[in-house]
Amino acid sequence: MQASISLIHRIFDLAFNQGDLDVIDELVAEKDVNQVFRWGMPAGRLGLKQLITAYRIGFPDLHCTIEDEIDIGDRSAVIWTMRGTHEGLFMGNPPTGRQVEIRGIIFARTANGRIIEDWTLVDQMGTLQQLGIVPPSSGH
């Protein structure tokens, strides 16, 4: 049970916060099954590395925090928050200088000390609204 806590924490701390993409090869199985598309990027390790790179380029001061985590056996559920300032190109959008607070959840299964399957949801609409790319909802 402790391994799944450290796997997700290590990915956020080392890969997202510090830019160490080698940790992805160590902590994510080669045949990881990603159940949700990542902004149109490929599944598995390559897509995760591309996603992290895109966020780190777009938000050079990027910092991710795990807000809550539940671990039962080989399964983990994590709520996280990503904060940063849009100072670089992000998903084809030029810098806006705006600060964002992006929330997401991950549900992962682990085996042999690696993530083997994950469902990751990111508030993509909220991200685009905070950047001013999509107008905020009218509340209706």
C-alpha cells in the first residue's frame, strides 16, 4: 500500500515539479494503460512525458500539490492541484501572464512497484477559462 502513495508523489515531485522525466520510466510500466486521452497526446510513458513537458514550458514556475490520497491494496485515488504562471507557449497558446490553479484527480492501479493503469482527469475547461482562451461560464 505504501508503494502506491510514493509512486504518485514521486511523479508529481520529481517529474512535474522538478522536470526529471527519467522517473517516468522507473515508476510507470512500459505498457501502462491510460484510460483518458491527455490533450491528444499518445498514451503511456511517451504521452505523459510530452504532457509534463508542455506544462513545464507553458508554466515555468509550475508546482503540483497532492491534496488528498486514498490507497487500498493496489489502487490509489489522488486529488491534486497544479499552480503556475502562463509564461510560455501552452498547447499552441501564447503566454498570457495569468496565474492558474488547475485541479485534477487520478485513479491508478499498481503492480511490481509501477503504475500499470490510470484514469487521469484534469479540469481542462477551467484551465482554458483561467487563461482567458475560453470565456467563463455564465452560471446558467
